[in-house]
Amino acid sequence: MITANNEIDNRVLKLDNTSYADWKVFIKWQLVKDYSWEVVQMPRPENASSDWKRANDKAMARLFGAIERSQLTYMYVNVNWLMISGELWKKCMRRHPYQALYSYGGSSGLFVLCPEVCRNISTT
């Protein structure tokens, strides 16, 4: 968001139990802006370069700064050993598998599908 003074508003959308669909889009573009989205999408290279490590650290800082503490607990994230941004991204995705964006009549929003609904949809 650009403010009235043409300054970039750096407010962060935090991942919580209801915000995944919006959060993943918001945070992806924040990572793109930081030149670290690419590193989130690739596994850690065998011999990671200092550039890869720097980009990964930048992505980890951005991701951790945009996740509510309660989410880290639900994902069983041990902040002392999880050091690869792509792994954290996957954990967020696995934590919120049933959230999706929808668009209807020109408006968009967020809904949450429970596993039973997903099974019923896939069998019809």
C-alpha cells in the first residue's frame, strides 16, 4: 500500500488460523520484492553458496516475521533447527490445506473447507 506521502506501507499480514489464502499471496510478493522467492521454491543445494544462504536468511526473516507464534506451535516448528525457508513454506501450506480463495459475483474472500466436504466434492 502506498501512503499519502508516497511511502510504502510495510505493515505485515500475519498468518493465523484464518488468513492463509490471503497471507500466501501477500508474503510471496514480499519475498519477490526481497529477491528471495526463488530460494523458497528450491531445495537447499548440496554446496550452498553464500548468495543462496543470504537469500535464504532473508526469506526466513520475512517468513518468521509474518507468522503468528501460535501457528509455529501448531506446525511443531522448532525455531532452533528449522533453517531452510522452503521447509517453513511447506509447513505453512500443510498446516492450512483446506483454505482456498473464491470469487463470486465480483467479490472475493476466504472460506475454509473441512476434510469431509473435500471428500464429498472429490467423490461426486
